[in-house]
Amino acid sequence: MKNIIKFPALIFAVVLLVSSCKKDDNSNSNSSQPAQLSASVQQGSWKITSYIDNGVDQTNHYTGYEFQFNSNGTITATKAGTTISGTWSDGMDDSVLKLVLNFGAATPFLEINDDWHVTQQSAVMIRLQDVSGGGSGTEYLVFEKI
């Protein structure tokens, strides 16, 4: 009789355990985030209002540049008639929205070529963060719509 009582209790415990497990599916609630970021950055021109590299403010390297994110995955930075071209993309990385920038070896853009995690975004501002995998520090980058 004791075995009969234990069996339903065991089944109940297994059902409770299985039903309480968290489902880790990145395709559900986060799937619209890259589309929202993509649509936002393609609207208008942007400027860098903050670039902090390991605690050092280096925003002045980007003063006067106007950034245009194009629908074909290209990005341009224009200042005083000079245009630097690169690429951009967005997506998810460990359930975190990311923005990838690549301007090649063009100075000063080599510093912002990275796989940035989006920490905050709106229609007029995108705040990004990159934590170095090598332990060399953290960078922060902020774009604001012009």
C-alpha cells in the first residue's frame, strides 16, 4: 500500500518539476528587437554624443561626423565633405540585442569597430556597451538622432 501512495506523489513531483522549468527560446519575445533597432537607425542621421573607452572620454574624435545607416547594411560617416564607409548589422547575442559596426581600418573608426550590446534604445538615442573579452575594460558608445 505504501508503494501505491508513493507512486502518485512521485508523478506529481515530476509534473511539477517539468512544468516549472524555464523555457530558453530566443525566438519568442526578443525576435522583434533587431527589426525595431534596424527600423530606428535607418530613420534620419545620427551623431556620436559619447564614446568612453576604458574610462577615457574620446568623444571628440567623432565630433562633427554625421552617420547614415542604410537599408543595404552600409553606414557612412560624413564630416566636412569627407565620407568614410563601413557596414552595420544587428541581431541577438546571448539574448541581448547587438549592433555590429565595421569601418575597416579607417581612423578614428577602428576604435568603434565592434559587436556592441544595446543597453538602451529609443527613436532618438541608442546606448551601446562592449565588455572586452580579454579583460581590458569596457567601452560605451551613444548615438543620438540629429
